[in-house]
Amino acid sequence: MSALQRRAADIPHRFAWNSGAGQSRVNRERLEAYRGLHDGQRCFIMGNGPSLAKMDLRPLANELTIGMNRVYLMFDELEFEPTYYCAANELVLEQFRDDIAALSMPRFLDWNARASFDPADESILFVRQALTLSDFFGRDLRGSICSGGTVTYFAMQIAFYMGFHQVILIGVDHSFADKGTPNRAEVRRAAVDENHFHPDYFPKGSRWQLPDLLRSESSYRIARDAFEADGREIIDATEGGQLEIFEKRDFQSLFERE
């Protein structure tokens, strides 16, 4: 779909969001309950890179966490489920709708996918991703936010809205085994997904898009500056990650008590 086609298809979604009536009104009321809910606390955003499967995640059982996309593939191995969940990519929401609908924690999803989910489910909240010529950092989920080219950026804006003082990234490897054209939807032909923590994350025959790492880096800088301007911080505790935007911190050191 071209940029022009995407903008045309987005018109009814934008109109419904801005109407302030019906589902739009109910959704904003649900979002209001999360504004500043975790003021001053810290949270962990769980990326989906291969490094996540190599980490001892047991310390997160007593932490506030945000899982993304197909994080639920780890649930059988974990001693906890993430506090929150988010998904923004249309291919993820289309192909794994049933999996996402079956989750029980609060889920922040892209507004344009609302027809695929039960509007009576109060644990599902929709967020509007604005189509703009340049990326920005959305501070209020009741307005609109920006995709930034990655669900991790989507999660950062959610964390900011909820008031988290410190956001810690794990599993954000910022590198992919597959090479190709970013953002182009392709059918996976490989039997094993080497780009993520689970070999069936995007199984053979599913559709996916190679991320645009340069755009991600640009949006991460915007997020870093937004947090720092408000006296907050994002740090990176990914094991062996290639991202160089945020301060690095050893994961285990975050749980040491003096």
C-alpha cells in the first residue's frame, strides 16, 4: 500500500477517533484511568530480540513490565505475565488477533484494529497512531501518538503517559538476521525465525516487515530527549544489544540492594 493509499484508508479511522462519540468516548474514558497511574515508578519494556530467551527473567516477577507483540510465546517458561501488553503493527494484529484477544492483562492496541476486538472488553484500550511526515513523541494517549517505526517506541509513549519515571529496555537487540527492504510486507519462507526470541515468532508462511533501524534510532532519540526534559530516563539493559542511544546498564545490577 502506497503512502497515499494508506492516508486515504486512514480517513474514516481518524474521523471516528476525533468524533468523541460512541467507542471513541468510551475508549478515552478507559485511557484516562491510566494517566499518571505509575507516577515515579519504574517499568521494564520487554523487546522481542533473541537475547530475551538467554536472560534470567525471574527478577521481573515483582516488577512492572510491558510486553509486546508475541511476548506470550514465553509465558510457559516465565513465572509471571507482563503487567501490560501492547501491539501496534497491523500484520501482528491481523494474524494473531485470537492470541491477543485471549490475553487477560490490559492491552494497548492500535485504534485502526478496533473492529477485530470485542468493544465490551474493558481491558483493551486503543491508541491512535497519527500519520505524519515526521516523527514526534506523543505524551497524551487521549490525543494521538506516533509509531516511530517500532512497537518499542509505541510502548515508550504509553509508559510516559502512565507516569513511569524510569523505563528499562531489555530484549531490544536492534539487529536482525534477515536482510532486505525495511517496511515491505513479505511472506516468511524460512522454517526458523532467527530475528526473535522464539523460532516460531513469525512462522513460515506468515507475513512480516523488516524494521527500519535508522528510523527507529531517530525516534529513540526523540523519546530519550522527551523523558530527560521531564526529569525521567530510559536506560538499556539488553544483553549484547546493538542500540547505542540510551545509557547502558547491567540487568542484574538493577536488582541489587544496598
